[in-house]
Amino acid sequence: MAQPLNSPRDRPDGHAEVRILVVDPSPEMRQLLQQEFSAGQMSVFVAARPSEALAMIPVVTPDVILTELSFPDHDGFRFCQQLRALTSSPILVISAVRSDRDIIHAFDMGADDFIPKPFAFAELRARVQAHLRRHHWRGKQGVITYYTDDHLVIDLRLQEVRVRGQRIRMSRIEYRLLACLLENAGRVVPHETLLRAGWEDQGWDPHYLKLYIRHLRNKIEPDPSRPRYIVTVWGVGYRFCPQPSPSASIEMMPTNG
């Protein structure tokens, strides 16, 4: 039976405590993740089967979901799709499944990140915190139109990009790719999505995408050989990563609805 380690409660500062839902058929893994995140003063809920987790979503309203892909009686990819239909919260897949095809399929079905087993808890904690920040920035409805930090400014409303205060000239395709990445900040954007954004219906060539990503990095990255804004997710696509800087800021334009 699915059960919480801690009950959701408000912190003394008045903010709601973060709620994490862990879905894994392994009792050992559920226990390890419970211990890890409860030490961080988070409310951790666990489920052994997707059916339990799906029933918990409306009640628990988790802020982030950690799930395995391999279940004895359920398709893990279908489960990701079902989760995404119920919640906009980040879905992090933690699995021993490693093939590029399966990883891409997990993203297609709604996953936001993929952490292969075995993993380092320090990295897992960092990724969870990063997704929580990005989800807060994005909100449940809205399109990111502006990003700034002490190095980079991207303003989609003015169609302007600045690096250290200097306006950067970009080709139409470079701008389209950067805009697509920013609008999905923190989320992996598959190759196919970027190809459509950059080249619309003119035919796509993955080689061109790599070339233009290299051009973009040369224009906006402090060190293009070690990119920190446009990060490669091997075999899947690219992710725009807002930087953990006190000067960093993201603005959104609300969508209708």
C-alpha cells in the first residue's frame, strides 16, 4: 500500500513543504529514497505500482515525481504518459534502462529527466532541486519570453540577445533554435522539435542542427568548449539551463486558459 513517510505540512516560514512521490517496485530503493529526501525535510510518498501512484496524484499533488520504468505488471512508458496527463510537475525517470531508444521514448511520453541506476545521491538531489526551481519559474501555464543573468540576456519580445551588454547578431535559424530552447528552459528539447523550430517544413538534417548549436554556443557561452547554457543530452536533444546566479531572472507571458 502506498503511504507517506511524512504528512504534508507548512514550514514555519509559511511556504508549503515540497512533496515528492517515489514510484519503484523495489522496497530497497523506495526505502533509500525515503531516507535521502526525508533528511532534507521533504514529504516523501511512495508507491510500489503505477496504479497506486495514479490514485495518489489528486490527493498528494506532488511537486516532483521519481519513477522507475520497469514494472512487473505495467508499461513504464505508458505510466509516464498517464502521469503527464494528470500533472505538470517534473517527472524524473530513475532506471537501469539505458538504451538511447528507451530514453528518447521516455521523454516522448512526458519525462523531464532521466537518471540511470546506479546514481549518486548528490547528483539526484541537485537535479530534483533544479527541476523544482525551473518548474516554479515556468508556472503551470506560461511561455518564457525573457531571461537575464550577469552574462546573458535573451528577450524574445524584442527579439534581442545580449552578451555582457553587447547585442549579438544572429541568423534567423540561430534565433529560432535559441527561442525554442528558452521557451522550454530546464526541459530537454528533442532533436526533432529543434529541427522543426529551426527549419519549419523545409526538410531536416541533424548535421545542420549540430552545426547551428555550435554556432550558438560560440556566440553566447563564456567557454563554448564547456557549455553551461546549451547542454547536450546525448541521444535525445539539448537543454537550456538557467544559471544558479543571484542576478538570474526569468519572465513569462501567461497563456490563455
